[in-house]
Amino acid sequence: MTDTTPAPLHPIPGDLSSDDPRLMMLLDASVDALMVMDDSARVVWISPSTEQMLGRTLADLRGSNALDLVHPDDLGQAAELLGRMTDGVDDDPPAIVRLFTGSGAEVWTEIKGSDLRDVPGIDGIVVSARDISYRFALEEALQDSQRRFEALVHNSNDAIVLLDADLQLTYVGPSIERLTGFPPRAMVGLDVSDVVLEPGRTDLLKALDLVTANPDRVESLRVRTRHRDGSDRWFGVRVSNKLSDPAISGIIANLRDVTDVVAAEAEAARLTEIFDLTDDLVVVVDGDDILRYMNPACARFSGIDPAHIPLGRTWDGPRLADTLPGSCPLGNGERRWTVESTLTRHDGVEVPFSVQVIAHQDPDGRTSRYSAVAHDISESKDLAASLERQARHDPLTGLPNRSMLEDKMRQLRDCCGPGCPVALLFIDLDNFKVINDSLGHDFGDRLLQAVAQRLRSVVRPGDTVARFGGDEFVILCDGLTGVEAAEKVARRITESMLDPIVVDRSPVHVSVSIGIAEERGDLPDADPIALIRDADTAMYRAKADGRGRVAVFDDELRTRAVERQQIESALRQAPFDGSLVLHYQPQVDLHSGRLLGIEALVRWHHDGQLLAPGEFIGIAEETDLIVPLGAAVLETACRDLAAWQRMAGWEHLGVSVNVSVRQLQQPGFVDLVDDVLRRSGMTPGTLTLEITESVLLDDAALTELRMDRLEAMGVIVAIDDFGTGYSSLTYLARLPVGIVKLDRAFLEPIGSDLDRSDLVAGILDLVTTMGMDCMAEGIESEDQYLLLAGLGCGMGQGYHIARPMPAEDFVARLGLLDPHDSWPRGAVPATT
């Protein structure tokens, strides 16, 4: 059975306990904890409720300092309260402090004390403490219940105020200070209209009138107040009439700070407005697929009237949970996914979207709803497809480009393995540059388009016609067995070109040179792309055979290709390993015979041989190795000349250096020349750069700009092999050209051919009229020498004057020659 024996009473100090045992019973039965302290705050007596609250007995606490029970953060407040009570101040509002229990736990209490040291039988300071932990627990529970979205954080620190019939504040709870910054005592006695701001003051007064007239009525609303720090705070207010309740006699108003809620709602309203106005599709469903939100764009896409969106009904669109990737399951911290999906519009049109799905979770981790934003990516898809096509197709003809052709070749190789019956036809238009330069680039482009059409018309349906750029086309034929089948395709192509191609109503006769290479089954590790190189090599063989021909890549060409590859590999190191040497050919004044300068001609020591330029310069130009090679030649020639200019009487000796198209096209070429001139220390105005007249046609504006800069630096520009190109004399006259070098082709029949002699004389007169000097190349006899001098040609070079010679031979002869004497003609020095 339960023990119903009352707990023993704790005697109060003094005589009070013996005089009034009923008071002792009342004190022992009190819910509030009571404690009596002496002047030094030492515990003298505690009530049984104190023992229950703190888990400590009177024996434990008697004589201890009561402030030792107070939490350190609340110690100042408690000490202040105790000090005021010691000073006789009894009207302080209750203080809220935390007390430690015997187990170390904290108990929130509301304490108030009275100074009863003058009361006989008590003789001490009496403190009452009420356990208000439940209230803080309630506030915490209210805070948790208000968390709905991640962006919203509610603080449910409620406050209670009491108003009388005149709507004046008669009681203000202690938590009001945390909410408004004002202490409760500063607010007691104020009229409620003085505290609440518009808009809301009128609504509050109306609500108070309603509950005053109807005691059973409860009104809830929001009001705005001014915080002590000057900021505005919003409160949710719930008012009820308790004027007739004797225990209260007032109107109760419960206040809750909803400032964050109001701000969040305003932000949500702005976001909702954004979603309402956006063209993206936005939808929100809960965990049971019930539609909670749909923006007008989504409604229109689904064929729903935006004014009648069926919120609260089951969502009949795609389940958003099903769009989540399997690699991103819920519960691993991921709550947002982006997927691409094709959605069907109400009219049946399928539209690609990028859909972002967010799984919204409750505090317990349960997914309560999904939101999705779908962005129409039709334009980006179309753009990507267009860019993909541009990246894989030639923009001029619409044919596949090199990249796409190589991919096709890899696919064929992966499909059928090494030895796949594949043939490649490399096609080059003969003399296209002449057409392009004479009739214009626009005409040339239209011609290329017409050629592409004709090629497509003569190949098999499964063959791939590609354009590599310029006038080069490549045809990939798969399934061909034997080179004879590929030659048959090539013959169809060459025969189709016999008919003129009409461009702008003008018939154009075009021939093509075709190189053929086929996949070899005996080379299982061969790179399919090597077919392109092999076919290209065969095409150059076809051009060499007379153009308009077909050549097949064979073992002989393969051997040459291997040798070419070896040359290319070795040539990469030539500018740096000392294998390049210069030979110098004298250039003389044809009238006085005096030595004017020398032309630097590069040679290459390779594989035990000394190679002439014709054996490697072409490869260097095709691979861009001409750029470092040309720089090395220029550096050496200028350095040698500077050394020879320091010999007595030869300070004005000049040097000519050949410059290729690729060198002149380099952005830093002029700066390179300037740097070499400054470092060499050679006499200004003694460097001549020789360029072929075809260079002038590649980029006229750029060429003119760079030649102007070179002229400003004192560099002389010479046009080499004049008469073999297609340059305009009118254009040539505008350029800062100092020397025109007459090609040796004009000299071979000179003397015996009167017409040719007249032609040379005319060229010399024209060049002189244009203010340029003329130098004849390839003078191989005394008759040519004298005839050219008689026709007025000022300078010349050739084997009759001197063959190119190593630098040491030239400097030896230079040392024996007086600068005013003629260079000895007809003597052929030994050379390697």
C-alpha cells in the first residue's frame, strides 16, 4: 500500500513554528520553493518544496551561500536582487534565474524575495522560487512547430499582457523585454494604442471592442510595434475577454514575435510572383502526389486554365520522385537533382526540358513534398546540334570535315577490324589557285560548292565525301575489294570533270588529281588515319605525273613516305644541332664587275650527305618547321656579314636572305628581324629579304603593312623569281620593293631568241620606270653577262660569276679581293 504518512515538517527558525503549527503546514505544502537566508546570504531554512525542486535537503544546504545555487550567467541578476532586498527594497519584479539541482541539472525559476529580518520568529530574508521550466519548454515546442520552410525560422518566445477595461496595460510578462527591448515595468500603465503602430492599431482596437462586447469571442491578428533599438517588430496577437474572471479581471493578450514570418511571407510572395511570371514550368506536389502549386506557365503547357488550377488534387503529370536518378537516393544528404527530360505539351508536341527537382524534408528527415522547375532547352539543344554540325562539317560545302571523316574511319575500323576493305581517294583541283586569284575568292567558293555537288553525284550512296579545306576533297569508300575498284571510282570522278562546271553562267573546265590508298590487311596495327597521309602522297605523285591523273599509293611511295617522315623528324632538330650550314653566292654590279653582296643559301648535313634546299625546304614549309629554320638562317647570315663588314673596305657589303610565306605570316616576324639586326651590329641598309611574288597574293593588306615596317628599319625587299607568278604590276608598284630578281627562265634563250631579248629589255625598262633595281639570276655565260649589261640590267648572279660556296671559302676569296676591283668571272671554286 502507498505510504500516506505526511512528510515531517521543517521547523522555521525562531518561535514561529511553535506558535502557529498551521502556518508550518501551509509552508510545507507550498508549490513554490521557500528559503530563508541570513544577512550573509547563508541558507538558514528551506521548505520541503525546495527539497523537491533542487533535490537537496536542509542538512545539505544549511550554512551554504545561496548564490552558489545560481547559474553563473544569472549570478549578477540574483546578486542584484538579493542586494536590493538587503537594502529593504521589496517591490522589484520577479527575477528569472537558473538554479542547479543536486544532480547538476538546471531549473528555470522565477524568484522574488522579501526582507523579513525584523519579523520575530523569521529573522531573515525570505526568497520564493517558482519552477518555470515548463514555460520555457512550451516556448521551445512552439518554435519547433513553426519551422515549415528552410528559409523560415520562427522564435516562439511568447509574452502575456493584461489590459483593463480602459485598454491600459496592467500587467506585462517578463519575456516582453526579450521581444521589445523594454522592461515590463516601463510598459505597465501605457495605453495599448501608444504601443501598436499602424497599420494594425485600428484592427487591434476593433478586435478589443469585439471581445469586450462578447466575452466568449477570441480574436487573432497581427500588429506592428517599434523595438527599443528602433526596428519594427511584428507580433501575432490573440486576445480574449477575462474581465469577468475575478482572478484575472482583464483582457488577456498573448503575443508572439512573427517578424521573421512576415518577412518570409513577403519574400515568398515575391518569389511566387517571380514563379507566376516566369516562362519556366514550376510545380509543387506533396509526398502523396497532391498538387500544392502550379505556375501559369505550367498550366498553359498542360492545357489548364491558369485561373482554375486544380490545387489539392492528385497530380496526374510525371511523378517527380521517378525523375530522381538512381545514383542519388534520398537519405544520403542529396536533396536536389537536375535531369534532362522530354515533356509532352497539351497539343502533343514533345519539348526538351532541363528539370531541377528538390526534395523538401521535414525536421525528422521525411520527404514531405517535391518541387520542380523545368526550363525549356529547345534553343540550346538546337544550338548544340548546330555547333556540333559546324564542328563536323565544312561550312562552305556542307560536306563532312576532316574530324568527322576520321571518326568515320575509326568507326569502320572498330566495326570490322584491321584489314577492313576501305579505300581513300584524296582529290585536289588542278590550278585552282589561278582561278581563285584571277576570278576572285567568291567565284572560287561557288566553284568549290559545285565541285562538291558533282562529287556527291558520282560516288556510291554509302561513300563519304569530305572537304579538308582549300581545294582538297577526300572520299572514303568502304566495302571495296581491291585497288581496281577504287580506280574505277576515281575514273568516274575524272570523267565527270570533263564536262565544264557552270558558275555564274560561266563554264569552267576543271581537272583533278587523285591519290588512292587502301587499308592493308598485313598491317594490323596501322593507324587508319595513316590512309589520309598515304592518299595525299599518292595525289602529289599524280600531280607530278602531269595533273589530271590518278596515282595509287604503293610500296615505292610508302618507302618515300617513311624517308620523308625520317627527314621531317631529323629536320626538327636541325636549327639547334648545328647541321644547317650556309653557302654564299656572290652578287656583282654588271657594269663595273665589283662585288655588291652575297645571297645566303642553306644546306643541311643529314645522314652523311649535304642536302640542297630543294630536298628539304618543301617539307619544312609544309610542317611549319620553316619558321625556326628560317630564323636560324637569318641569324647566321647576319652574324657572318657583320664579321665580314669589319674587314677593311667591305663595310657596305650586303646579304640577301630568302623568306617563305609562312615566315612572313608569323605575327612576330618583323620584330624578329629587328632583334637580329640590333644584336648582329651589321651596317644598316645592308640586309635584303627575298620573297616570291606569290607571297604578295596571300594577304595583300598584311604583306603591305609588314613590308612598310621592314622598309622603315632599313631592310631592302626583293621580289624573287619575278615573272613566274601572277602578281599585278600595278599592285607591285605600290609596295616598298627595292629589287626585282629576274627569273633564270628568261635568260636561257636570251641572245638566240630576239623576242625573248626584247621581252627582257621591256621588263628592265618597266622595272627601272617603277624606281626599282633589277638583278638577273642564273647567268651562266659571258654572252648572257654582256647582253644583260648592255640591256641595262644593273646586277646579277649565277654560275658564270661564282657558284655558292662555304663561308670559309668566300671569306678567303674576299681577303684576296680589293673592294674596288672586279670579281673574277668564270672561275669555279671548289665546293662541297
